[in-house]
Amino acid sequence: MAANIEAYQSIRKDLDSKKVILVAVSKTRPVGDVQTLYDMGQRDFGENYVQELVEKQKQLPGDIRWHFIGHLQRNKVKDIADFVHLIHGVDSQRLLVEINKQALKRNRTIPVLLQVHIAREETKFGLDENELGEIMKSLPGLNNVAIKGLMGMASLTDDRAIIRKEFQYLRSLYDQISLPAEPALRPPLTTLSIGMSNDYTIAIEEGSNMVRLGSLLFGARN
């Protein structure tokens, strides 16, 4: 299914009014679908797979802001380090160190979000509260990564109360660490990336300022 232009225009207008960044999740979608939304002004696109991201980046306009939103393996960081705009799913200290290493080689600073495990499913990735605290303590030694905020994925459930509770928990963690004790060592967090096609309205109500939408914009994947 091609990009849903009418849905995109409506959603984009609503999100712009709320100052929420729309990341169009283009994984498994053909380059033509990405180009369609690009031509309408969309610049932030999210991909889950490194090889697919690399191929699309070569074929599409250079001012696209590419977000890597999947589970990133350390040995794949080098493949996207030259151009990635934001890495959403940093879920370990070792991954953060590798991103810093690759960014240093390229003389750039790579913005990242720390992924927190908020869902009931154990299959989802993410840091727990203690691991998040440990990473925040280690940041002064990592000069080529910029922690911009937190990311989380809610449980796959129709129970909206559960989803809301999980988003509220992540928002509380975000608020706790958003303003550092020593601002000179780390700028305040600016990004709370929660909410996908099935739950983004709840996420925005709970403080999200970045949502990742795929099926609403492109239709259900095959």
C-alpha cells in the first residue's frame, strides 16, 4: 500500500499544533513511498534494519533526518555512524561506548535516546531503572554522544489503562533525570519518544514530544 497522503496531512497538522515531532516509520516500505512523504515536507524517517537504512540513505535526498529505531547491534554502528540523525534504542552501556567510539572516529557527536523497558513482555529491549541510573553516571567520559532523552515501547495490549500506566512511569523517570545536578556536564533532556500508531494519542497526553508512526501513514505491512 502506498503512502496515505490524506492521513499524513491530517496527522501532521495535529502534531505540529502540539509541537510533537513525527517520525514516519518507513521500514519495509519502498523508496517511492518515502519520497512521496518527503515531497510533502516530511523530513524525519525511522528505520529498524541497518542494511535497509543504508540502502535508502543512498537513494533518497541528503537532508532527510534518519532515525534508527530498531535494536542496534554493536558491530553495525559503524555502518550508520556517518549520517544517522538520532539512535533511539540505546539499551546498554556497551552499545553507548561503541557509538561514542565510532562518532569519535568521524569527528562528530551522535545524538541518542536511552531505551527503557516499560512493557510487560520480556521480549522487548530496554534498560531497567537501575541500569539507567548507572549509564547517566558514566556520561562525563563519553564526549561524542549526546543523550537527548528517553524512548520506550508499551505492552502489546488493548488495555489502554496498562499502556497509560507504562507511559506515566517512563515520564516520571524522564522528569527525574531531565534536569541534571550539574548542567555544565550534561544538558537537560529534550526528547521523550513514546507512542506508535496504536497508542500515540495516549503517549502525547502523557508528555511525549516525539511519536513513531508507520501503519497510520503507510497502511498495514504485508
